[in-house]
Amino acid sequence: MMSPRQVSDNRASDPFKLRQTPLRIIHFIANFLRIWSVYSMYHYLSLSGASVVLFIFSCVATSAVILLVLQKPWRGRPLSNAQVIPSMINGAITALYFILWVKGVKSCGPLRAVLGEYSGAVLGVLSATLYRHQVHIWRKVGGLIAMLVSFYLLSKGWAMATYSPLYILQDGLDSKVGNESGLWLKDMAVPICAGILSAVRRVIARRVSLKNQMKRRLHAVTIASATCFMFPVAMWDVILGKAPDSSRELPLSVWPYFSTIAFGVILIFYIESIAEERLHMVFSSPRHLMVAGGSVILLEILYKMDFSLAGFLVCCAILGCGIHEATSLGRIQRDSSSALDLSEGPPGDQIQMSSLPT
């Protein structure tokens, strides 16, 4: 039987959950549009043979111009050197992340590249090991091993109907197995490294910017800095690049560029900032993985990709469990802190801290 206090807490939490529902819907739509841009970019790069570096450089440069016009970091309260310099360094990390991640999309496919971004949860293992006490280190190591197992299964094609051992409904499967070969784990290293760099740049941005408005201004500085760091790489790629094949029929390039700029760089930043503040949902978390996984399933079906739902769900389940264990703060600390709060003060005086694993 529930106590009156528990009943009142449940009644108080219901309106709060209802207020979060529109934000969750917006967050899902924004992530769906972002992953849709990834699939459009993958098909464009695969069919056209365009340069990966030039494509992402043009998208990031256009996004930098738009963000600078929107945020105007030169106006308002002046930014200190302690904020601008780390943001510019973060621009170099962001530039390397974009290049590696787009290369991973082209070589590994959008599904494995999207899931590879969640490798940034390994920073939760490092931070828990270096800065936190009374934490079960073996749980962190187990979470890390589960993540590696998930990436290994993805590299072996478990999410593909052609190679997944769980896909038994398709006719003529035996005739397809010998035609292609799955990826090696070293091929998955590119999106995995990109995911770790993505987590590092988010950590730096969170440490530097204390307020939401300042975070947006510094993000514009970061993207502009990333454009500057990518410029010499793009020019070097132009010098050494191959001439495009004139006999090849190129697909329409407007939508891949527009979707990557609008959804993959600009919109997703604002939506993820709102999700962190209002929904307490960080990128490298099981809840965020569920959102991305649902979007991937819809797009794999819409694009009629080589997709195994059962194998994909197995990989996502293992990856989600690994992320949960790698980024959890430890139940001992939560239990001890809750017991301390109940013994020393009323619930209204408790300090609530949102867990930001990466």
C-alpha cells in the first residue's frame, strides 16, 4: 500500500512528465532528421564518388557563417580568453571529428557510423576511474567490454540481413553470403574514434560555457574555428584529388548538402542543448540510443537497406547495457546520498544533480 507521501509525489510528477512530452517528440523528430541527413549523405557520396573532405568542409563552412550571423559572438558581453582559446582548440577537435565521422559513414555505412558515435561513453569509464571514489571498477570494465562486443558484432554484419545469423526469414540467403565480406573491427575504428572525439568536444564545450546563451555563442566560435582548421586539409585534397568521371550520372546534391547543414550541424546542436537542460538526456546515454535506434530502423526500412532487425536489436541491447554500466555513477553513492538526505533534512532541501556521463 502506497503512503500518502508517495501518492503526492506521483501526482506532482505527472504534470512534469506531461510538460516533457512535447520536448521528447521534438527531440525524436530532430534526431530523425539528423540521421536522415546521414543516409542522404551516404547515398550521395557512394554514388557520386565526391570527396569526403570537400563535402564536409563546404557544409561546416556554410554552417559557420549561419551560426555567426545568428549568434553574433562579437556582440553582448565580451568573451574572455579563457573561453575563446579552449573553444578554438575545440574547433580543431571538431574538424577532426567531422572528417573521421564522414569517412566512417562512407566506408562503414550510416547504421554502423551512427552507433559508432556512442563510443564516447568510454569517457565515463575514464572519469569514473580517475575522479570518483567508491565505484565498482569491474562494472565499468564490463560495460566497456560489452560496448566492444557490440561493435565487433556490428563489424561482422549482424545488423545486415546478408550476414546476420539471426536473419532466417529471407530466401536464398546461402547464395548471398559468399558474394561480399563483412567489415573488420579495424574498419570500425574510424567511427569509433570519431565518437570519442565527439564526446571530447562536448565535454570541452560544457566545461567552458556556463550559461546557455554563452554556450551558443561559443559554439559559433568553435564551428568557425573548425572551418579554419579544415581549410588547408580541403585545399590539399583539391590539389591531390582525382578529376570527377564525366561519364557518371551524378545524383542531385542539393538535398544532401542542405540536410547536413540544417539538420546535421545547426538544428541538432540546439535540440541537444534543450535535451540536456530540460530532459537531462545526454548524447552517450541509453535513452538517447533508443531514440537513434528507432530512427535508424525507420530509415533502414524506407531506404530498403540490407537490414536485419533482430541482429540490430541485439547489437543495440548489448551497446545500451554497456553504456549504462560505463556511465552509471554507482548505486552505492546514490543509496548513501539518499539515506543521508532523509536523515539530515527535508526533501525540499535536497540538491539534485543531473548525471552527465560524457
